[in-house]
Amino acid sequence: MLIPREETFTSRGRSPAVASRVGVGLGIAISVCFITGLLSHAAQDLVWFPWPTRPSWGYRVTQGAHVISGVAAIPLLLVKLWSVYPRLYVRPTVKSVVHALERLSIAALVAAVIFELTIGVLNIAKVYIWPFDFRAAHFAVAWVAAGSLLLHIAIKLPVIRMALSRPVEADDSSLPVSSAETDEKPQAVASQDPADQPAGGGADQGAEADSAETSEKHGIPRRTVVRSAYIASGLAALSIAGGSIPWLSKLAVLSPSTGTGPQGVPINRTADAAGITDQAIGSAFELTVVSETATGTWSLDELRAMPQRTVALPITCVEGWSTNAEWTGVRISDLLAAVDAPAESRLRIISLQTQAAFGESVLPTQHSADPLTLLALRLNGEELVRDHGFPCRLIAPSRPGVLQTKWVTRIEVIG
Amino acid sequence: MTSPVTSGAPAARLAIGVGGLVLVGVGLFNLLGIDFVNLLWVGFWLAAGLFLHDFVLSPAIAVSSKLVARRWSVTGRRVPLVALVSIASLTLIALPLLGKPGAQAGNPTLLGRNYLVGWAAACLLVLLGAALAEVAGRVRARRGSRLSTTPR
């Protein structure tokens, strides 16, 4: 028999009881991942969105949660799909228009979630084996995944409620597993609705005892399958969480970052990769700040002579890792005052880099006015090294690392 | 009698469903912003993931679990199941890191860990934990059977 049928798969673990219980965790993980992904998109791309500067570790938490929840979702997804896999071979393949739409929504959900988790993990590993823009595709398909998840929940809600209200080992062979079947078996379904059961659920308790015994004889208990999913999910999260949570760093065997580097901070893009030449950052270097009414220029020595501030801020990469550091430099608001621009100005920060993306960034008003936002000249007590943005770089509270522009040469007031 | 189709808070189901359709619509709108050739590639990756899961990974798991089921008793399969799911997940996550194809020349701070050793150590710890859990389970089972056979 080449093509299996639903009945071919006999494991009791492949059941609504397991699918629902694992699905709850998977739904939470996907929701956290989606919401934190939207927040990251807002922080990076939505100029009108008032992304707050406090707490200064805000982006560290949201982006760390994004990566950790995505990785934690992988084992849950594997077990969830395993538990419902026999449904792929249900006969007839399509029973009605509603059934066809339901199957289509499930295909969209599975394809979108696999896509998101796969390219997300590959992005963390810096492996780009596709021609499309990662950010655009990851963002668009995330909406499809989240929307398909909601559709799936809407369609399956009665089954989910029934499955969750019954003991995990209870016989659920009579539960409808699709809305199409719900249409076909009204009596059976209605009689199993927990709301229609007598108080105490005596029948189910009896079924639990019988089914627990049956599971011992005929397969692994379902609760073991559910526990396996959650334990694996926790271990997967632990393998990467240390990239964002410093005290877990030693356990983060699969984190892309070592957690350290020159001057105690990892480097995402080196000066060579950004096309920074020695000439560009040599003695002729000048910083230019342009407002509507004035233009100011400073050499590196002149910047060093300005009032210096020292702040402790984390730097957070969009790929999830983050590190605390002490930064010293000139407040952006001091530079703006020198060219008669208000502290609450929207700024374009332009780098000397000639290669790769993010050669410039836009700094929103709330960040430019924040006293913690610096044009940093020093890192952890030492002058910035070339790969960290020498001669000067932006550092602002709760801001994605790709927008903490390095090798800054020009600042323009744009609003 | 509660109608099955309308059971489970129909208003809530409708709201969730409409919300889902809106989100899918936003996603499709954003996909249309991707140029046609790249959109085809996105479609290819979506289909490839689904295909690989449904027709490669899942059948392989089904066949291998049948083989495992023949060799081990049900009780003996509990702890290995936890270990297998954990190791399979860790392996999937580690795969793109193992050969460090994404490493940048001159930047040892990214992808700078020994991922092969880290992955192997994690798997060994999982196996060790599974073995300890198995032993603890057997000890508990023996104690339980002794207590049940001790005359009162």
C-alpha cells in the first residue's frame, strides 16, 4: 500500500487531545513571535510609530522574546503536526466546499509557519540561500501565518474546547476533527459538549481510567507525548536564550553570538565588510551636522573636547543577541543645540559605509531628545575600535542594533 | 440541545475568523509588494516546506517509529520519546550552524562558537537525563511493586 489512509496510523498519540494541548503552547509561541516581530518592524520601519526610549532594555526584551519564542515553537510544531498527520490522508479528500476551504486554510497555516521558522533560523545563522529580501518575505508571510492560525482556531474551537475539557487519555475517537464532520455528526457532538455533560463528568472519569489502561497496552501515554513536546521546546529555547539573557550565555550552545568581542561587545558587521577605508576615518575625518538654519563641523579632537557623557546601554541585534556596555560620547541633543535645532528633531544619521545595507538610519524625535542618546566615541572605557564604528557611532536606548549607525559622518535634521 | 456548528461561542468564533481573514489579507497585500520573480521564489519556499514536511519528514518519522515500536516495550519507550523529540529539535536548529556557512571572514565574534561540540554536548546531556529518568522510574516501579506485595 503506497498511499496510506487515515486508519493506517494507529498511535493513540495522534489525537485531538494531544493536538489541542500542544497547540495551546504553539499558539502562544507563535503569538509572542508575531507580536514582537511587529514591534521590531515598527521600531525599524514605521517613522510615525512612537517607539519608546524607555525602558532602555525594551527592544532587548522584545527581540529576545521574538527569537526565543520562534525557536521554542519548533518542537511544538513538530509534535503538533505529528499528532494530526493522519488527517492528511482522510477519505474522501474533499467532502464539501467548507471542508475544502478548511483544508486549504490548514495548508496555508502549515506552509506559512514552516516558512517563517525555517528562514528565521537560517537568518540567525546568517545563511541566505534565497534570492528574495528576507525582511519583506518574513514580514508578509508572518501576517499570513498569524491570520491562518486565527482561522484555524475559529474553525476548530468546538473540538479544541471539547478536547481540552476531557482527560488527556480519554477516548476521543468520536470527537469530530473538522467542521465538515461537525456538520455531519450533530448528535454525537452535542452529546459530548462539556456544557451538556452532567456535573462531575463521571463518564469521562471512567473513560479516563479505561483509556489510561488501554494506552499502557497499545501505545505511549498521550501525556508523555505532550510532555515531550514541552520539554523539547524548553530545551530548544535554552539552547539559544543566552544570546539575549547574559546569565544563560554559557548554556546557549546554539546562539549565533559568543556574547563578547573586541571591547567586550560582539560585531555584526566589520569595517571591511562595510567598505570603510583608513582614509575615510583618518585625520581628515569630520562630522557635519546640518539643520534648517546652520551647519556645524567637528573634527574628532573637537568632538573629544565637547562635554562627554557616559551611559550604560545594551546593544541588541535583530537576530536576537544583546550585550550590555558602557558608552561615552557627546549627547545628540548637545550637537543639535550647536546648530540651533530643537532637541526634539527627527534626524537622518549617515554613515561612511559604502557597502551593505543600513548605511543610514532615521532617528525619531523621542530618541534624539533622550539624554541617553549619544554620538559615542568610547566603548567600555576605550576609544572605539574600527569595527565598532571608530571614529564615532550612534547609541540610543531601546533601538534595533542595525539602526545604531556606525562610522557616522553626517547628521541631518529632517523634521 | 446545543447546535454543534454554533457551539463554542459562535460570536467569538466569528470574530476570530474575521480577524484571521483580515490578517491573511494584510499578508497577501504585503506579498504583492514583492517583485514577481521573488514572489515566485517565496511561493516555491512555502510549497517546498509543506512538501518536505508532509512527504519526506513525516513518513520517515512514521516508518522509524514503527521500527522503534517493534523493538521496545511501551514502558521502555516513554523516556526515549522525550529524548528523541528533544534531540530531533536541537538537531534541526543546529543544522544551519554546524558547518558555519554564514560565518564572515575576519569576524570571529559571530558564529564563533564550536556548534558541533555544543550540539553534541546538548544531545549527550539529554541522553544522560533520559537515562537517569529511566533508572529513577524503574527504581520507583520496583519500590511500588515491593510495597504492594508486602503483607500488612
